[in-house]
Amino acid sequence: MPYLFNHLDSIEKLLRRSPFGLITDVDGTISETAPTPQQAKVSPLCRHYLSALSQHLALVAAISGRPAIEVKNMLKIDGMVYIGNHGLERWTEGHSEFTKDAKDYPEVIKAVIKELTPLLSIEGVRIEDKGITATIHYRLCREPQLAERDILVALENLTPAKRLRIMQGRMAINLIPLVKVNKGTATLDLIQGYHLQGGIYLGDDLTDVDAFTAIQSASHNSEFQGFAIGIISREMPEKLVTETDFTLNGVNDVERFLKWMSQTALEPS
Ligand SMILES: [Mg+2]
């Protein structure tokens, strides 16, 4: 897919649309991937430009597999919209709200995590309980491929896991409620809710592909026009490249792009 910095004219044209929305993933997109999720920090430059853009665009949203409150605490920008747990949860007016269909899932997640306790005997495996979803990390394992296989086998034999969608991410496996909510449906909700005419989505992982597809289908079926931008990394899933309109190379490039975008969007036309 074409490198975004060779096609700034297309983005410039898109930016003239209003209301305009910028939706971004967090980990691996505006924050470097860290050994553990707790160590990850949003790049100060990204934060700076997102803050500037949030004053001028109709919508600046962060969407992540993390709980919504964590996303909010990582960015701390007033006026931004925070969507957590792959679209299942939204931070609004000082508290987070779960989508209706997923309300009984915290029980399921608890049951699955309890059954998965034996996996913790593999050195480096971490299970993150995120309320209505969970993530099993194996980045720190000495043999990540073997750990991944053991995790998948354990999940296959687990009855409560049948109610969950098992999604592989970057050195992690996500357990997500089997409801029709994902980063794609959340993106469509934002496009409709904010009556967006133009938009950009930035993401680096398999869960972002749903959002890329949403951006593209909305661009075909409505007044909306948008671009999906994939952030290239060494651990990148193959599908990411084929489904994006443009690519950027890592968080550094996202910093450069947000800088360019805030200068372009904020300059009087
Ligand atoms: Mg990511």
C-alpha cells in the first residue's frame, strides 16, 4: 500500500471536509509497544498534536483494547472521546458504559480466567483481566510460539471460552465477547453520531482491520469519505497492509503525520 507521505495532497483534500473526525488506536500507534501494557506511554508529541487537533476537529477519539478508563488516563485530554475494550465500552461524563449486549460478560471472563490459571506456570505469560474482555500476553516468554500454541490449546478445551471470540494480536491473544461489537462497529457509531463527512483511522493491529473495513464501507455508502492508515511494524499482521489506504512506519511517523495534520487543519483556508 502507498506510503502516506507520498500522498499528502489526498489527505489535504480530505481535511477540507467537515465535520471531520480523527480516530486512533493507542498501543503501537501513538505509543511504542512496551514489554508490559503498564509500561507503555503515549508519545508526548502525539499527545501534544492530538490535544491541538481536539480543539479544532469535530471529533478526536482514541480506541483501544484497554479498559476505557486506562485509555483516558494515558491521554488525559479534555474533549477527546475514549473507547475501550475493542468498542465494548465508552468513557463518558466521568464513568464508563458497557454496550447493552455485553453486560453479562464480566462473569464469563472471570470464569475463563480462573480456568486458565495453569497457563501462568509458563514463564512470561500474563493474563490481563479487563472486565468484559481479557488479554493473554506472551511477549515476555522465552519461546513465544510455543507459549502461543499452549494458550490456544487450553482455550480450545474450555467450555466458557466458547462464548468468546479468540483474536490474535501482537504477541497477545484477546478474548472478546461474541457480540457484534468491535473497533469497526464503534467507528461506524462515531461516524454516524458525529455526522462526519470526513475521517481518518490510524491503527497497527488485527483488531484495527475491522475499523479499516468500516471506514471503507462508510466511504462507499454515504456522504462520508475517509482513509484507513496502517502503522507498519516488524510484528505487523499481513492483513493490515492489504486492507489500508496508506501506511506509516511506526510511532515516529505518526508523530510527524499528526504534526503535519495539525498545521494543515489549523491553518486558515
Ligand atoms: Mg495497537
